[in-house]
Amino acid sequence: MNKLVNLCLLLPLCAMAMAQRPQLVHDPVMAYEDSIYYLFSTGHGIQLMTSADRQSWTVSQQPVMSVIPAWTRDSVPGFQNHVWAPDIIRWHNRWWLAYSCSTFGRNGSAIGLLSTPSLKWHLWSDEGCIVTSREGRDNWNAIDPNFVIDADDQPWLVWGSFWDGIQIAPLDSTMHMPNRCLQRFDLGQRTAKCPRTIARRYDPSFKNARPNPTSKFAGTNAIEAPFIFCHDGWYYLFVSWDYCCQGAKSSYRVAVGRSRSVDGPYVDSKGIDMRYGGGDLFFEGDKREFEAVGHCSVYHIDGQDIFLCHGYSIAHNGAPILIQRPVTWTPDGWPEL
């Protein structure tokens, strides 16, 4: 799946392409339209930045969501306007943007949906809720959404943070859950695809994970921020392991596995299923420039693949800084930076 197949600007190969000044950003995803790059990220009402070259970025003075839909507060007690971890995709001549509503360390959460025919208008339609999770009902957390379109033009949503890990489910033509999935949610039941766990930080039988330093409610299954990218007939599942959002004390890092089917199973280079703790370490902090890195996205740009994430900058006291790196592929089909 190529989210940005029509991109036409060249990516410099020589080094990490960053803003001329270090650009603060958390959970970055990108879109491209009419020679302008749009970078969406966590923030009050969703932060938006634009650029003509992905070097110098202009931060919009207005958030994407100038009005937060009332249903979000009804669905998520305690949620106000700090919107997390968006994702965006162009599908069937429309832009679709998913976003996360939650409170830290809890799984009473919701993933909402916006749409627009064009990014330049800065006008979005509220498409309501895609999926919610409820404390005491669901052993997963409805945050960190990512859209993926499979080889049959079927849309899917992959999401998740902690609890039972990364989830995936099909969507209908309106980018919402089909009725068969929603009915299962209401009954507290699961089918193979409504939703399905595709990755965990540890095998469920593993007992030696260190205590969660950020939340006693979320447990130690420290995996989140999924992103699926298609390359050469494989679906690659990128995830973030361990702990974000602690500045210089963060331990975030990115792992990857792959599958021939969008809904798994995803395995690492040793053949270990990501549902049972598999995953190849892909990118981590170098302890010189970045203490930790994570919450990534991957795009195909003018014949090249590009990896984005945020890194907790040592020089800037743990502030999250935008990272961009080109991706290459090994002879046996694994990504490298």
C-alpha cells in the first residue's frame, strides 16, 4: 500500500532531512497535495504543519479541529481537546483522517474520523466514531489508528496500545466498522477479524517484564503505534515498543515484522510470530542525538521509501523532534535505515 504514490519531489539521500530549526512534533504522519506536504501530529485539536520541501515547516496557527465534537467527551470521560496520534490516507478521491481521544494510561478511548475532498480548504467533515474501547469490557485500547488498503482495495484499521496489543479489523466503504463487527463489540464477543490481535510486546506467558513506569492500569504489554506499509507483495507492520512521553527518560523504539496477508500473522526474520513477542528491532535511540525514538510512519515518495517518527532529543532536554530517514531493503526483503 502506497499512501503517497503521486509524490514528485526528490528526497535527499545524504542525511536525515529535518527542519532548518529542530521541529517539535509528536506522532507524525504525512500527506501530499498540489506540491504541498502536510504533517499532522498530536496536539490540541491536532497540530498541522505544511512545507514545500520537507526541510522548512510552517506551523498552522489553527488546529485541524477548531471544534471538538461533543460525542468525543460523551464517549471518553475526562477527554478535552488534546487529540493524539492521527493518521491520514487518500482513498476513493477523499482524504480520511482518524484521530485518538483518550486519557493517559486508561483504555476508555475512541477513534474518531474526519474527511475532506481537499487538504487546501482546511475544512473537514465530522464523520463520527470508528471504534471505542471501554474499561472493563475490552482488553484493548482504541488509540493510535492507522489505515491500510489491501491488494483488493479493502480498507482496514489497525490500532492499539498496551492491554492485549495491536488490533486489526476491516472497514466498510464509509471507513467505519461493518455492522457484523459492531454487533460483536456490543455483545463483548470477538471473531477472527472483529477485531484480531496481531502483535504483543511479550508472549502472554512471559512473567518477567519490568513494571510499567507510566501507568498501573495499562500493564506491561508495552507495544503501540502500529503502521502497516506494503512493499513487494509483503505487508510490513511497524510498532513502537516500550515507553513514550517521558522526555529524556523515554525508552521508545521501533520494531517490525511482515506478513503476506494484511491481517497477519506477522513474523520477524527468525519466524517468531509478533502475537507472541516477535519483532525485529528496527530503529532506536543512539544515546548521542536521541535518547529514544518511536511512533513512526512510512511512505513511498518518487521511487523511494521514507520513514518518519519523533525522537526524544538529548540536546533539547528530551523534547520530541521530527526525524526523516530514507529506507532501503535487504536482498531478502527486510527494511533498513
